[in-house]
Amino acid sequence: MNIVDYKEYISAETMMGPNSVRILAELFDKYPLELVPNDMVLDLGCGTGLTSLIIAKETGARVFANDLWVSAEENRKRFAAWGVGNQITPICEDANNLHFEKKQFRVLISIDSYHYFAGSKGFFQEKILPFMQDEGVILIGIPGLKEEFTGRAEELLSDWLGDDAYMFKSPKLWKELIGENDRIASVKTWEMDCFSEAWDDWFATNKKFALDDRQHFDKIIKPYTCFVGIYIKLKREII
Ligand SMILES: C[S@@+](CC[C@H](N)C(=O)[O-])C[C@H]1O[C@@H](n2cnc3c(N)ncnc32)[C@H](O)[C@@H]1O
């Protein structure tokens, strides 16, 4: 996908951190999706719904945009203004307690949010997997710790993140946390490429949180952290 196509939507109003559109674009380029309009995609932790808009436009599928901090009403208004109100359903639920149909989704996408709620062993298998169709795909892009600093998040990141430092985990650790299951065909985790551009776009918003992050970029964020990509492919139905 070409992120320039979405330039008008990427703004200080819609951004909540490093440019989620760049992270999504990198995931789509690496693992292209071929969906039909009846397919359902869950955008988990969608924030202001910027990624939900792009998923809808790029795939043509029906999108469920779930977030905790941004209300469904606020996102509903934005989707209507963007002309995608019929294709995207906004929802406000905690990812720990979702209320979808079993095997509802062909694809789950989660950008810059999965680390807030999914960092315990068993979370994926208990809270996410039941909602995913056989042969489904999960694409996740989140900030994390570079591989070589595995296990040192609190020591290295606390001056920036305080008590939230534990959320940052390395690609290898995320693979272990997702674990193995009869329904999982493969799990791949890696350090993503879009790090500098995504952070630069965030700093350019001049929002208060962006200016705070900028203060820590050279000493903490750049040397120790990365964006972790996670791709999970599910097996065909087991008979
Ligand atoms: C940094 S924002 C990123 C939002 C958006 N994905 C983006 O990249 O712009 C993190 C998002 O995670 C969501 N989040 C945090 N904890 C959550 C939970 N337990 N259930 C659902 N969403 C959650 C928040 O509501 C918030 O919008």
C-alpha cells in the first residue's frame, strides 16, 4: 500500500503515538491480505480508527474497530465523516473481555496497542484465538525491546516509561508468550524497519506526549527499543 494515499487522514488529531499507518503499511507489504467483502477483520486497540479506515479501504472487508480509551460514539462520528460508516463498526470493549462470535474473524490487526493488554502467557490462546477462523491471520506491530536487551526493560526504560516499562518485550519473548497450540500453524516475530520514520511523524505533531517522548529518544528509545512485528497463521480446520 502507498501511505501517501492516506496523507489527509494522518494528523495530530488522529495520531496517538508513532505513525500507525507506517507500521500497518509495513505489515501489509510483508504479508499481503486477499479478502472479500464478507470477510471480517478486527482492529484491536484501534485508537481513533485511523488504521481501521485504511484496513477497510485496502481490503474491502468489513472492519470491527475496537478500542478502550476512545468511545465507540466518537469513532462512529469519525467513520461517518470519512464516508466509511457502513463498512466499519465501532466498539468500546476491554480486550480482556471481548464479546464476539466464536470464529468470527478472518484477520486480526493490532497496531501500537497489543502490548498494553496481551503480555501474559496464555492471553493469545484464551482471549483471541476463540474469535479467529481456521486459516485466519493475525498481524501485530508494537513497540518493544531490541533482542539483545531481552529481560532488561525495567532497568533500561523506566526513566521514560515509569511503571509501564515491563510492557516492552523483545521479538523472541513475544514468540514465546504466544506459544504453541493445535490451531496455530506458524508464529513469526521480528524487528520492523519503519522505526525512525514512524517516530519522526509522531514528533512532528508537536503534541505534549510527542514532545515528552522526543526528550527520551536519543538516550533511551533509539538505542534500546524497536517495533516488533508479529505474524500468526492459523491451521485449516482440524477434523
Ligand atoms: C498508543 S494507543 C494506539 C492507538 C492506535 N492503534 C494507533 O496506533 O494510533 C493504544 C491504544 O490501546 C488501547 N488499549 C489499551 N488497553 C486496552 C484494552 N485492555 N483493551 C482494548 N484496547 C486497549 C487504548 O484504548 C489505546 O487507544
